[in-house]
Amino acid sequence: MKKTSLLILLIFTLLFSLQCNSSNPNNSERPDFALVIHGGAGTILKKNMTDEQEKAYRDILEKALRTGEKILVDGGSSLDAVVEVITLMEDSPLFNAGKGAVFTHEGKNELDASLMNGSDLNVGAVAGVTRIKNPIQLTRRVMENSPHVLFARDGAEAFAATQGIDLVDPAYFHTEKRWKSLQKVLQKEAAEKSAYIKTSSDEQKFGTVGCLALDKNGDLAAGTSTGGMTNKRFGRVGDSPIIGAGTYANNQTCAVSATGHGEYFIRNMVAYDISAMMEYKNLSVEQAAAKAIAKVGAMKATGGVIALDKNGNIAMPFNTEGMYRGYIVAGENPVVKIYKDN
């Protein structure tokens, strides 16, 4: 009887040890590379998605993963991968970034983006630009060719001109789908005689895009790009271009990109909070990311994050019906998900 009890105790001790090791990033073996992406979180239900629509999203997400994979396999940097992947997603009208950006109250497209290098904590960000085809590319120029970290509006576009970045006609960003979304909200404002109505969760799907990468050198990078919120006014800027709120990367801990109701991600400094909980409380990336989203949820706000730690462990928590997301790790096939279960 005593031998049986001792054997059971030893088995439970072994299982507990394995569980601790699997959730402790310090004991994980780092893969050659890893890449994680998101295309926004919101009311994304399978019943509201046609087979063609779902295939379109899954195809572009897998294409983004394969694009980043090729760069990382060939020895490219995490920064290279993040910029190229987000550029591809900005060029797709499916996401609320770049070509698919939503409209402001005044009928404009104002874009925000940020980029962070985990090896030296260098950053670049732009806010409220209206003529930059790929804002993520401009963030890298800000990071590498400027002593500053954040440029806004006309100033950002003036800097872009000095960097040889092509400026496009604002009409480039016009898509009928996003225009109709704005008209729907404006009609609701008129009917309710309200000066300002935010879109509801059903009317607005947070299509912000983000990418995280871990390269062969062990360097992390994070980037985020967005068109903001439909019907935003007065030069509103959300969390995406705010380092520590919507984007963060630190080789000592993790890389993070967020999507959701930006005001609450700023209030909670979600991206940095995840890194801080890992550094100061020794939480795993999964634990820290879950706690950060729980804080946002406690304020009755919605959204999600993708997080990638220095050892290639991945977390993708969200508190909405779905989040366009995916990842690829060296030697494995890409994984793409849209809904809570898949």
C-alpha cells in the first residue's frame, strides 16, 4: 500500500514538473524562428461569413505567414519580416489598415502605425497620416533615420517626402465597404440627433493588423498598423502608434501587438504590461497576456493581443467573438484561426 502511494506521489511530482517546464519560458528550447500575426478582433461569427469570405481571409493570413517565413528562413531580421508582412496586410482591403482603412466622421482615412525593435528598444511611429500607402514602412524610416520616435499628420508626411517614400492620393484608400459603414453611422446620428455616435460592436470589426517575429539571432520585433475607428473625430489617435499600449518588443521578455478599443489599451498600457508581468512577476507569456486582456475586459472593453516570448512561446487571447490570427514556427506548418475554436 505504501509503495503504491509512493508511486502515485512520484508520478504527480513528475507531471507537475513537466507542466511547470512547459509554461516557463526560461526552460523552453528556442526555435530557429517564429512569426505571429493578427488581423483584428471583433464580432466575427461563422454564421455571418460566407465560404468565399472565410477563404479570402484564411488565404491572405496564410500568405502573410509564408511571406514572413521566407524572410526568416533566409536569415532576414525580425524587423524585415514584420515590415514586409504588415505591408502585405496593409495592401489588402480586407483589413482596417492601409488600403482597407475605415473613414473618419469627416470622410477621411487617417492611418496610424508603430514598429519596435526588441534588441535595442528602438521605435518608430506615425499617426494620422492620409497619403502614406504603407505606414509601417514609414515607421521604420522614423526608427532608423530620425532622432525622434513619433511623427503625426502633415509632419509625418513631410518627413516621408525626405525619405523617398511615395505619397498617394487619399482616394487610394477609398473602399465602398468602409464608406457604407460610415454612412450607416452618420444616418444613425441624424436619426438620434446625436453629435457623435460610436459604432457598435456589430457595426465595427476591429481590423487592425499586427505582426511579431523572432529571428535566428534571437531578436524580437513587433509592429501594428490601423485605420482607427469608424466615425472617429477631432484627430483621435488610438493605441496602435503608442509604444507600450498597442505595440512593444523587448528581447528580455516578449513582443506584443494589440487590437481592440484603443482608449482602454492605452489606459492599461497593455503591451508593456504583458512584458512587465513577465519580467517582474515571472509569469509565462500565456499567463501575462491573459491577465492583460482580463484587465481590459474588466473595464467592459473588447479586443485581443498576440504575444511572442524570447523562446518562441505564443499567446493569442481575446475577449470578442473572434480574432483573425495565425502563427508559424520553424519546422512546422502555418496555423490560421478566425473564430474562438478555429
